Amino acid sequence: MPPVTEVATSASVPLHRLAHARAGDKGDRLNLALFAYAERDYPLLVEQVTESRVLALFAHRGASRVRRYLMPGLAGMNLVIDDVLQGGVNGALNLDGHGKTLSFLLLGMEVVLPAPPES
């Protein structure tokens, strides 16, 4: 598969083509750390993986707030999502009380790649 940045026209791709993620939890709060595979893609992540888009993505799970902390030196960001774990590991009836699989929900988010400059 060719690198994502060699797409000929503007295209929408799932976030997992540009980045990887790691999930963690504290009570009913989820932390998602997102890191660009290539540093050149980090500005695109900053532009498109916003607090409001992430909140909308997790709204069906009851998320009430998202805070985003940028880590430019690591080409990453930490997303802290409140009230998304349905009570957390000790209170949730779902099979993923820790929220480990929720990084895959984030990585399925569509991002738009810019069209390359015309020659």
C-alpha cells in the first residue's frame, strides 16, 4: 500500500492510516493518547482531531466533555473524555469497563487529506 501522503486528490481516510492510539482510564474518565506515524502529519491531526469532533464521536456513550492536550515534541495529543465509561471498571455493565477498545472508535474517525499542490 502506498504512503497516505501520495494520494493524488483530496481524500477522506480513517485516522488509523495516519496515527496510532493508546487508551487508559480513571473512574469514568478515558484518556486516549494519539500519535502520528509521521511527524509531517501532525499538523493535520491538530487541525482535524478537535475537542468538538471527539465529543460528537463519543456522544452516544454519554461523553460530557473532552479536553485535548497537545504534545508537539512527540507528534501526539492526549484526549481526556469525561463520563464515557458508563461508570468505569467497577460500575459499568459493559464488557470493556476500562475503555481499552475505545481507541479503535477514535481511529475510525475520518480525516480529510489535502490535495497535493499542482505542478
